[in-house]
Amino acid sequence: MKFSELEVVRTKKDIPEEGIKKGDIGAIIAAFTKPNEAYEVEFCDDVYNPKMAVFLPDEIEKV
């Protein structure tokens, strides 16, 4: 596994339907190994509303 739960990461891509932009910083809240390695990342906007999305390992980077 490339990343761990609670690790802080930056997204490398936009997810417009979730309001997530490339460069947004969030925390990994779940790590998956099956069927593929993936990570659920939680972000907060300017007024602390949570946003979540699932990313493949090459779509995020450590901060």
C-alpha cells in the first residue's frame, strides 16, 4: 500500500461533480486493496463542509 489512513495528500486531478480541484489537500479516511488499490479522501471547503472522493494511487500525492 502506497498511502496510509489519516495521511495528508494533495489531489492531482479535478473532480468537478464533487467540487474538488487539482491541488486540493485532504486526509485519507479509508484505504482499499480490493478489487484495486484506492483511497477515500476527505476534503473541507472554505466553510468546513466535507467533500469526499475515491482516488487511485497515481491520482494523489503526499503533502
